[in-house]
Amino acid sequence: MLKTLIHDKKFEVYLTSMQIQQRLKEIAGKISKDFEEEHLVILGVLNGSFMVMADLSRYLTVQVSCEFLKISSYAGTESTGKVTSVFGLNLDLAGKSVLIVEDIVDTGLSMRYLLDELQKQNPKKISIMTLLFKKEAFRYNYNLDYVGFEIPNKFVVGYGLDYDGLGRNLPDIYQLCTS
Ligand code: IMP
Ligand code: MG
């Protein structure tokens, strides 16, 4: 299925499931090396990261605890520019190495917010893994430790990412058609 219609919009395949899995294996290799001998807390940001978490975690060879929290800042195909809710911050991260796992970093606002919230718990270290990164849209200057793919500033769906609630279950990632 190279094209798909979601709600009122046409999307075309941008990254295939195979490309995604290949890249996740590479990144999992790096993470496993960087956290050798360590106990790592991987913290998935719901809803978008559920696919990345499920696949990435299976490629990791270090001991991990899988945790999730929920954050939301998006409506339709434009960022609303504010974080509307965060649930599940009652984790004990003091002294722990934490890897935040995201589907996408766009403006970077949600991640900035999360970093500030998580720092309050005095973790040993916070690292960031994001499958997709819209570099042109990024408005901050913190470091993203592991990036799957840098992508243009266009709306994408699939593999966890939604367009108004739909498309998350697609195994490939689709980009909004321009025509
Ligand atoms: P940011 O706060 O602007 O970096 O946006 C982060 C969140 O917005 C992500 O975790 C996604 O849930 C959502 N988002 C950003 N870009 C897209 C997109 O192209 N498609 C679907 N969701 C997106
Ligand atoms: Mg997300």
C-alpha cells in the first residue's frame, strides 16, 4: 500500500517498515554499547512511541526497565505549541540512567518540557532517542543523543504517529502528499 487516505488527506509511503527496523537495530546496537553493564530505564512517551518502544526494546541487549508516560501537545497537523497534559510522572528515577524514547521531535517543545520535569527527580543521566527529527522545525538547543531519521518539515503518519487519532497502526511511515 504505497498511498493511503486518512480522514480528508492523502499520504504516501516515506519510510518502509524494513528501513525503520534496520535503523532501529543500528541504534539499539549503539545504545547497548553506551549502556553496557548498566541498568537502563527506557521511558516511552505515549501514545506515539508505542511501536518504537516495542521494537527498539527487543533489539537492546542491556538490561532495561520499560516505563511509559503520556504527554500531549498536538491537534490535527499543526503543533498547538503547548503541552496540554502529562500523566505517569510518578516514577522513581533518582540515580537512574534514563533514555526517553520518542516517535518524533518536531518543535522540541514537548521534549523540553519533559526534560525539565524529569530533571526534578535527580536521575543519574537523561538521554534522548527519537525515531524522527524535523530539524528545520526544532526551536531549542538541547542534544538529541540518538536520532533515527532527520526528516523534512512535513506531516507524517504511521508507526505510532497519528493524524487526528488515525494511522498509528500502519507499519510504514507515510508523508502528507503535496498534490
Ligand atoms: P513537538 O513538541 O513540537 O516537538 O511535538 C512533539 C509531538 O507532536 C510528537 O511527540 C508527536 O506526537 C507530535 N507530532 C509532531 N510532528 C508530527 C507529525 O508529523 N505527525 C504526527 N505527529 C506529530
Ligand atoms: Mg510523541
